[in-house]
Amino acid sequence: MTSSLRRRIRRFERGAIKILVSTAIGSHGQDIPDISIVIRFGAVDSLEQLKQEMGRAGRDPQIFAQAHFLVEKSCFQAQKKSIRKKQKTTNAAAIDGGEASAPRDRPEANDAPVESIEFPVLLDDDKLPDNLQWRKKLNPGVHHYAAAQDPDCRRDVSDEYFGNPVRERVLANALCCDLCANDGPFPPKAPETHPTTPPPHSQSAASSTATTPNNNGKRGRRAAASDTDAGAKRRGGHLTECKEIVERWATEMYEKDWAGSGLTSDVFITDTMITYLAHNRFSSLAHLCNSLERSTRSWGLVEDYGNDILGRLAREAERVQRQLEQQEKRERLGVKLLHFVPSLATKQREGGKEAMTLCTTKILCMQRVGSLHGKVEPAENWEEEARGVQNLNDGYD
């Protein structure tokens, strides 16, 4: 042992060093009574070596000590055994009277690929089938100790390996080992069960008309979510508009009720809460309070100001809904006009005032329909050109 290592060990004994990293050789022969935790990093050659290193902890019977064994994941990863193809060597005649070379087995350059099996591999009695092997081989005793599963006990596995008599359990499960404490690296074995799917709730997405067949065995179309549907999320431009509404409302309320308090606006409502209110649709104050409770968010003034901001957002939702309805109405009317206008083309060849009126009517219809779809800007003087076809304007409006 070098002098520098001796100095470190003496400082560790005095408590000047709290954590000592050492090799297996460096820890041999040390009898430090107050070591409370020993961590073995990596596999060991034998279970005897592991138990010896674990025994460095808890030399003082008055302290509670722990030993941790960290093993590479590959020790519990199974893979298919590689099958090397033998190269056949023909008995060729020797050149210049020499003896023919004896056939020999040689692995191919491109062996069959080895397929790994996902970790962890849980097996009965810790035995692999003949066609599998562990990626990293361990000493059988070490592997059996590390791969123990509930309801085994690591102390019992160790006693069985060393041939010790069965001991009486004196420690509580939480103090015995990780398996007894139900904190092992592998999940406990569960009885074989068959999964069952509960019937969907009547209000869930799984029981909607788009997923539940009707009496005729058909599934209906999924209904589009309305802008005012409670529980839905606002997105895109509508989310931006609602966030601006909440921000303006927060500024108004702060200047009205909190400006002279000396507190900042964040005390009244945070930016996170502003985004939360704008992003989600709430049908009532109770809905908002329940949602805040489920999401572990809090707003101390929700009872005082919740109804006010929900009212403003509801009016905004009604405005958007009216816009959608008007847009749908214009689109339906636009389709009718597009079907109506081509029938006028046959009359444009005729001369006189009637042809000019019909031509003007076609221009008017096409420009108005195009403006609805954002494709063509209306002509500046379209009202003057359309005076002769006021009856069409009345039907359009």
C-alpha cells in the first residue's frame, strides 16, 4: 500500500473524508467500524468476494448499515447463441508432389448476427433455454444472488450457497433486504391474468358516435367541436385573441382595484394563469375551480374575479361562433352563385342593353364570390355597375 493511500485511509477513519473510492485490493484488511454504506460497482468474480466487500459496512453493531451491489445490465440480457458456419475445405491435390492440406474448420468472416433480447429477462429458476446465453457471464453463485426475485430473500440465497443452516428471521422486512422490502430491481411475480376492457363512459371519446356502432352496425361521422364546447382547448389565432382579452382584463382590474396597494400585477394574476385561462374553455366558475384543483394550480382570487373573466371569454366565444355561422352561410351562398353565373355566358353573345346587363351581373357575381374566398378583390365601382341588377343584390343579401 502506498503512502498516499495510507494517508487517505487515515483521513477517512478520522471523518475528514466522507466518501472513499477504492479498488478491491485497497479495501482489504481494513476494519473501520463506522462505515454505514458500501457500494460495489460492477460484477465480482465470486460470491465470497462480494460478501467480503459487503462486510466492510456495519462493523459497529450500534449503527444501521447498507450494502448496494450495482451490476451491469448486460448480465441480465439474454441473446441467441451465435452459430458459426464451418468452411468446407476440399481435398485438393498437392502441387509439386506435396501433401494435400487437411480440412479444417474456420469461422466465416460474416457470422450469423446475434439477436439480443430486451432487458430484463425474468426466468423460472434462473435458467436459460439451450438456444440462449447471457451477454455477460457471471459466476453462477453471483448470478443467482443478483437475479433473485420476490418472494426470495437475499440472505436465504446466500445461506443456501454457503451451506448455512436456515436462520430465524429477526429483522423486519424493510430492514432485511431489497426483496423483502418489495424494492427489488425486478417487478414482483404476478398471477397470470387476462386483460379486460371496461365499458366506455357515456361522455368519453370512446363512446362517441364516431366509434360506437348504431343499430345498423354503422358508425356515424365525428361531430366537429364547437368553439364553446367546455373542456376543449383554444388554438391558433383564437387562442391569441383570448389571451389578449385576458391580459387587457387583468390590466383593467389591477388599475381599478390594486393600483394603490403597492403590489405588482403578478400578485393579482400571473402570466401562467393568464395563459391557462385563455387556453382552456370553462363552462362555469365551479368548472374552473375544479380544474385548478386537479391541475395543482392555484389562483387565490378565483372566487372574486372568476365569473368576470369567464363572462368576457364567453362573449368572445359567442362572437367567434357567429363569425363561423356567417362564414358558412356565405360559403353556401357562394356555391349557389358559382352555379348560377355560368348559365349567363350563353346570353353574352346577344347585342343590346340586355347583354350588357347580363355581363355586368356575371362580373358582379364572380367578384363578390371571389372576395368571399379571398381570391379576388371587389371592383371599386361595382355598386354603380350593379344598379341595373338590383334584384340579384336583394336575393344575395
